[in-house]
Amino acid sequence: MQESNKSQSDEQELISVSGEMNEFEASKDKSTNETEPQVEITPSLEQLLKEAELRAAEHHDAWLRAKAEAENIRKRAQSDIANAHKYAIEKFSTELLAVMDSLDAALAVENATLENFKSGVELTQKQLIAVFEKFNIKVVNPEGEKFDPHQHQAMCMVESDLPPNTVTQVLQRGYMLHDRVIRPAMVAVSKAKET
């Protein structure tokens, strides 16, 4: 009986020791789980593919928008250029309207004398000259100057006491816009006298 009591007490000691060991191991497992870093789960290939497709769709959409914006800018620029060509002389035309109004007023006068018409035409010419000066239109009147084929158009050659290739007479004045000839002066040019 003593032996059976002893074996029972040994078994109880073993059970209590094993219980303590289990508790120790459980607490050890908890502490190691808290200090060990969590291992990240890598995304699957399907998830990566979906993300890449989303980014590709966003980039494609952004590209389409940028392409459309560039096309709109190009069309606006073409329209602006066409309008600039079409309406380039708008200010000049507006200034000429005052000259036209003066001519209309002169023609509307009844029983006007020749002197009144002449003074009205002179005033109208002054208005026109002022418009030309405002827009840098200059008169080319080269009488007595050396013939310049870039600014003058020779209509005939005449014998003269002037040196050869000198403008002797201006048949029609020319005009320049800034530095560009818009109408050459029609002139008669001198040639050497025949002996």
C-alpha cells in the first residue's frame, strides 16, 4: 500500500511538473510571437496583374487626354492664324472709313464751287496721308535719284542731260509698307545722248 501511495504521488508530481512545463512553453510561445516580426504575405500574381492593368488604364487615359488637348491647341492655333490673315487690315480699314466719309460728304454737297471741291479734296488727302503715316506706308517719289530696280519700274528711257540711269520723271508714285515695296514707282529713266 505504501508502494501504491508512492506511485500515485510520483504520478501527481509528474502531472504537476508537466503542467508547469506546458504553462512555461505557452508563455514562451507568446513572448516569442510578440517579438518576432510578422512575415508579410506577398501579393499573388493575379493581384499584381490587376494593379498593373489599372495603372496602364490610367496612363492610357492620361495619354488620350493629352493627345486631345494637343489637337485642340493645334486647331485653335490654325484658327487664330486664319483669323489673323483674314482680319489683319481691320485697323487700317477702320481708319480709311473716315476718308470715305469725307468723300461722301463732299459728293453730297449741292451747288459747290470748284474752290470748295478743291479744298475738300485737299483735306481728304491730308486725312489719307495721316492714315498712311500711322500705318508706316511711305511714298516712293524718286525724281532726280538713281534708278533702283528694287523700288522703281522703268516705263521708258529718254535722252537727258542727267547722268544715265537717273529718274527723270515719275509717272506714278510708288509706295512702301515699312521696308517692303507694295507698289514700285513707274518712272522714266535717262539715257546717254546719242552723238
